[in-house]
Amino acid sequence: MKRPEGFDGRVEQETAAPERKRKAPRVTVTRAEPKARAAAKATTPKVAAPKTREPKANAPREPAARPQRPETGPSTLKNIDRRARAEVRKAARERRRYEKGEVRRFTRRARHRRAAWLSVGAVVLLLGGLLAVAVYSPLLALRDIRIVGTARVDAAQLRDAIDGQLGTPLALLDHQALRDELGAFPLIRSYVTELVPPGTLIVSIVERQPVGALAAGGAFEVVDPAGIVVESAAERPAGVPLIDVGAQGSKADGFAAVVEVLLALPEAVRVQVDSATATTKDDVTLTLAGTANRVVWGSADRSDLKARVLAQLMAAQPGGTLEYDVSAPLSPVVRPA
């Protein structure tokens, strides 16, 4: 069979076409290096470069990497704006902190003065509140009355006399009324009140101590050193000496001298005194009970020394009816009565 004309030539052209499409290897021409680098390369031993595969003619080429350019899109601008605002806020905070520190530094004295006034005001308010509670609060009202120190005075009568102030706040108790109520009892010489929160009143009584008895119109009045009548009796009371100073009684001049002498005597000698007489303040005379012994005392001057001398004289004399003259205590005299 005869081939058509030109068939063989077209076939040869088609088979040879791929070979023509292959590109010849690229030859890179470099410039001659400087002499120094050439000398260094001459002395450096040559190392065989690793063989690299030649890319295939038909293999696709990888695109060359492009340099990174800064992004300028909307998100990038937002980030930049956000950072700028954050820096501005930070700077504003630092500025405010600095200004506050300066203000505090320059106003330190004023702040200390204000704090001191506030402290004083708080203390005053606190004290005022406590005072108001103490004065007007029913929690501190009088609920209990205690009487102590009584022997002759009836404590129940005293309590009944002053219980009209029960329920009154302790700070508002009427002490004048309390003085008048207790003054009605002649046996009370003095008293001391003590308030014990929340509602107790303690009254400490000091009773009058009888020093002698005065004869008054067929009766006897027991008096204390101030001449206050402690009690009255139809008969002479036992245990107290009889005081004879004339008709004026406790108002006589000799009464004060007798009382001073009796109070200066030791207890062992005082219980032996039966009577004491004085017409003036300079002639006090004592009579001892159970005997006819007398003591010439004279005035009340130097009564303490006279009392010691008398005690020694009585201890030195075994017995008998004697008269002790201690009017001159440095030269006492003991004579038969």
C-alpha cells in the first residue's frame, strides 16, 4: 500500500517537536571577583558541590516569593487606632496619678487639721450620746437601795424614807431631798452615797457615838460630841458617863472641854469614868466608877499627854482611894482622896 505523500514528513515533524520545546540550560555569567577574594578562593580547598537534579522540562515552575508588604487594610488601621487610644489613656492615667500625688502633698497639713477636728467632733458626739443615755435612759434608773453601817438606826426605816426616788435615773437623783430625808434621823452623824450602775444606790451610814448623858428635868439625854441628843431615857443609861456642866447643858463652855477630855482618854480608862464635871473650861474633874477616886484634869490643853500620864499613875497604884492630879502633866501628883 502506498503511503500518502507527506505523511512521513509530518510524523517526523511531530516526533521532533517535543525535543525542540526543551529549553537549553541557562548559563549564568558572573563578574570577576576582586583579587582578595580570588586569592582566598585559591587557598581554600575546593569542595565538590552536591549534584542537583535538573528540573524536568515539562515540570511546572514554582512562583518566586514576593517581599512582604505591610498590610494597610481596615483591620490593620483599627488595630493601630486601638493601640494609639490605649497609649493615650495610659498617659492620661499617669498624668492624673501625678496630679493627685501633688495635690495630696500640698494639702497634707489641711487634711491633718481636718482629721483632728473630725476626731474631736466624734469624741464629743460619743460623750454626748453616753451622757444622754446615762441621764435619760430607763436602763440606768434606780431599782435597789442598800443601807450599810447601821447599828442603832433601823435600816428598814431608812430605806422606806428614801424609796420615793425609785425609778429615777441615777444621774437625776435629788440629793437635797435625800439629805432632808436622812436628816430626820438624829442618830445619823454623816452618810456617803455611792451609785452602782445600772440601778443601785448604796448609802453608807456613820452613826453618832454617845459620849455622855446630861440630866434634863428628871430625864436623861444621851448626847454625842457635838451635843446632839442621840436618845432620851427616864433612867440614867448605862455605859456612858454623866456630864454635869450646869443648867446650860451642851451649850455651856465646860461641855466642850469635858468632851475633849473624854475623847482623849484611852479606852481602858474611859470605861472607868462614872461622871465628869466642869463649871468652866479650865476645871474639868473626873470621878472613877466603883471607887471614890478622882482625877483633877484642869483645862483641856495637852489632853493627850495628860491621858498617858494618868494611865501610868493608875497602873502604878495598887489600890485605895486616891486623887490623881494631872493638871500639870510634867509634875503629876497622887494624893489620898
